[in-house]
Amino acid sequence: MGFDEKINHICQTTSQLFHQKGFANTTMRDISKATGMSLGGLYHYFENKEDLLFKILKGYMHLTLSHLEEELTLLSSPREQIAYILRRHIHLYVSHYYEAKCLLHEREYLRGRRLAVIKKQERQYFEICRGVIDRLSREAGSRWIHPNVLTFSFFALVNWIYQWYDPEGPVSPDTLIWQLTTFLFQGIYGEKMKTIRGERDESHR
């Protein structure tokens, strides 16, 4: 097993352990047993358990960002671009299930420089998506919705599946992608609500 394969094996196995037991309840001894590595071997590659979590999350965010901007330039419209981002996001979640879960549930255990690196990657992903969604809302005539509202709503839509979606369940990944994309476009291209709790919205007349 080469160096990169060994690191990937450790990270993938550990992400599954973190998902099953939680970061706080997983020990380096647990990781040693699950990976077949000696404790000394683990500490040769990783400073501590937090460093291992950091490498898992950094690797997942690298996959999320890798070539994304270049790939988006190959698509002609913001509608195609946001559909592509959504599809890519779901496929990445399905293929890296435990790493994705770690990002959602265990990120809070990072501190200092490590946390700053992950936040920077997340911010970069947010800004890419925000740019596409801003162009999409202009195209759809939905400028009355603030781009931040649309972007955070998009992330709520795609990240909430981390809480409930099982790729082996009754809804296939392709069906989920189609349904979420339909839901998203209906929201952005749909009509503005005229009343809220019986009161007319006067703010954008």
C-alpha cells in the first residue's frame, strides 16, 4: 500500500468510526484497531486525533472545490450551473458518506489554524455558489429575494439531507437530485407571495 493509499485508508476508516461513535468517544486506540495500524504508526502520520479529523475534513472540502470553477465555465447558463452544483454535491455526499457526516457533526472539535483552514474552504464554496445563484435570480427576475437568503436556503436544502438521507433507502440519488432541483427552480422561478398572514407585503411595491 503506497503512502497516499495508506492515508486514504486511515481517513476513510476513521471517518466511519467518528460517525459511529462520535469524535469525543473515539480513541486513537480505537482507530489503531480499526485501521490495523500501530499507535506509533498513526502518530507518525498524524499529530493527534484532531489532526486526523482535520485531514478528513480538508480532504473532503478539497474534493468539493476541486476543478469546480473550471467545470462551471463549460456550462452556458446559471440554471445549468446551479443544477450541476446540486448534482455534484449530492453525488459527492453519496460517494463520501462518512466524511460528509463528519463535516456536519464533528467540525466543532477543530480549533485555531485547522478550523480557519476549513472555514476558508467553506467560504470559497459559498462564494462560488452565491455568484451562480445571484446570476440565476437575475435571470429569473427574483431580485426581490436577497442573494444571501437564496444561497443559505440552497445550502439548507442540500445539507439537510445529511440528517436523513440514506442512499440505500427508497429514494435513489438520481431521483433525489431531480426532486431537489425541481423544488429549487419552482422556488426561484415561482411567483412572489402577495400576502403574509393576511398582510400585504409593501416593501417591494
